[in-house]
Amino acid sequence: MNAYELARVEYAKYGIDTDAAIERLRSVPVAMHCWQGDDVMGFDSKEALSGGIQTTGNYPGRATSPEELMADMRKAFSLIPGTKKINVHACYAIFAEGEAVGRDAIEPKHFAPWVELARELGVGLDFNPTFFSHPMVKDNLTLSSPDKDVRDYWIRHGKACIRIAEYFAKETGVPCVVNVWIPDGYKEVPADRYSPRLRFKESLDEMLSEPYDKSLVYITLESKVFGIGLESYTVGSAEFCLSYSTRKGITPLMDNGHYHPTEVVSDKIPALLAFNEKIALHITRGVRWDSDHVVAFDDETKEIAKEIVRCGALDRVFIALDYFDASINRLAAWVIGMRNVQKALLSALLTPHALLADYQNKADFTSMFALTEELKTMPFGAVWDRYLEVCGAPLGAEWIEEMRKYEAEVQLKR
Ligand code: RNT
Ligand code: ZN
């Protein structure tokens, strides 16, 4: 028997069908964020990255044009198994030579090359308005600004993005998730915490008055705890965003770098699933703060995947990655994170959740814990390799060679 056949027998002892797990995982979409490829720079302005987020590192080979970024994404997709989506930010609009369009006036045609890429790769597109790195962000504020002109500008931007998202969905035949995240906040303890939130609420209401087809476009709202230079107050806090989403019937988005360090998103998933038909995730890895390190195959990533799977919610959770690491090869950063999220999902699909839950219900915590620990040394690698084989993706560490070749031939020649 080969390694996979042995593994299949081992998992079958716990009632787990490894072939079925592999098939299930193959159809779960994971969105890959375009912004890992160029350190969140985008193409529409020369502004430095702002909004309290930061990319650190100066590894060579950053993509600096739409052609380079798309070439790198194509290469990444060839090294990643499974169903993927491309996650585009509005600052990645592609303008014709000499064309100058404000973010409040962007149109579907400025994103046509992204649709072409999605078609070529046979995937769907997700979208994000970009409320940062722009001169109309005044005093670190956008939709919550006391200046009506600033708010109106960003409301128009949000509406434009909803129209572009609907275009993406229609062109690709795959629903588009549009994530709203604003950086608005204060470095100092504010004198008024209430008014900015009321203005944000009103701006969101206005933005969402843009008509859209709810079967094609899912609007999500992402909360945050703090940003760099915005340490004392965040307008779009967890309570604000959760309450707003629930009231409005839009989808809450949790980024696991956006909570106090001992809080875990894995625990929040079943809580939100109890009240929301859909929820959305930005999977990242914060090291001591919202540092946006590349997602590892670590305990919390596995726990997040377990919650999605054991809640039977693979079709209810929009899974996206969100990190930006410039200290290692940027293509490798994509591949490592995307593969790790799928590893975590596969590992969750290979876990006998019903048996473990039964121990819990019988208060047999000894068996629950003992089995949980034993499962950690099951022959998972053999099933993962089989998954890669079925998907036609490079096995094990083979992709590293391919990445190195691309790095030498393409990225380092830029
Ligand atoms: C910032 C948020 C947000 C951004 C992207 C680029 O802390 O996580 O999702 O990372 O929009
Ligand atoms: Zn995020």
C-alpha cells in the first residue's frame, strides 16, 4: 500500500472518508489578495501607504505595474491547489495613458483587465473600496470625517465600488464580496467618541442606498481595534461594525489581526454564525500586533478552519487572505498562505467532529482531550499530498524550486 492508502485506512477507523474530504475541499473558494504582490501600493496614485497599516521589508522583485502583478498572480495560481478567487482593491484601477480619474468616479471599464485575468484563470473576483493612501483622506478620516465634502467623496467612491462589484459578478458568473474597511481613528484619546460613529453610520446608509443585486453582491463590513498612529480610538470598532451589519442585513467581516491579542476569531465564528446567514473572514497572522505576517499552518489557523467545518458552514463563510509581507519573496508569501489555509481546512475535514462533540456532551473531557491530541499525529501529510496531486498542483516542497526559477528569471530582473 502507498502512503495515501495507509492514511485512508487510518482515518477510516474514525469514520473519516479521506476521498470525500479531498473532494469537498476542492470546491471551497479561497480569495487571494492582489495587494500582497506590490506591498499595497496600487496603481492609481503615488501616495505612500497610509491608514495605519504598514508593509515592512525590502525584498527585491516587487511588482510595479499591472502586467507584472498579474504575471506574478498567474504564477502563484499555478502553484496553489483548489478553487481560488482574486481579491482586488479599488486602488488597482487601470487607467489609459494620460487618463486621470478620481476614486469617486471609477467605472467598470477601469477594471476590465482584472475581469480578463479572472476569465483566463476561471475564477471569481472580490472587491474592496480603498479608503486610504489618498489625498481625500483628511486627518486620517474618511466616511466619519466632520467635513461633508470628505464624507461625500468617499460615499461616491463606495457607490462606484458597488457598481464595479456587480459588473465583476455579472462578467465572471461568480458572486462578488465587497469589503468595506475604513481606517478612521485618532492617535490621541478623543474628546468625542460618539459623533464620528454617528457620521460613519450615516455615510454607510447613504453608500448602501446604491441599488445592487443581493444575489450577486455581498457587502461586508470589517472592524478593527487600532492602527499605527491611530492607537487610541477606532471609529469602526467591533461593536460598531457588528451592530451595523446585523441591523442592515449586510455581512460582518472578522480579520484575526483586529482584536486584542488574547481574543481569538475561532471562538467568534460560531457566535456570529448563530445570527448571520453569511460571515466573512480575513485570515492573517498577527505577531504581537496586527503585523500581517503570512498565514502559517498554526494552531489558530487550524482552529478557525475547524470551526468553519464543524459548524457545517463551508458555504456560509467567505474566506479571504489579508497580509502583506515584503521581507520574503512576495510570490512565495502568497503560495505559503494560500496553501496553509487549505491545509487547515483539510485537517478540519479529517477530524471526527461528531465523536469529539459526543464526548463533550457526555462530559467525558478525558476522551475528548486524549483523542484531540492523538489526532495530531495522524498521517495528514499523505492526504495533503494526494489533494495536491488530484488538483494538479506541485507536491510537497516542489513548488519552492519553481518559485526560485521564476524569481531568477522574472522578479529579480525588474
Ligand atoms: C486593515 C484591514 C484591511 C486591509 C486591506 C488592504 O487593517 O485589515 O482589510 O488590510 O483592505
Ligand atoms: Zn483585513
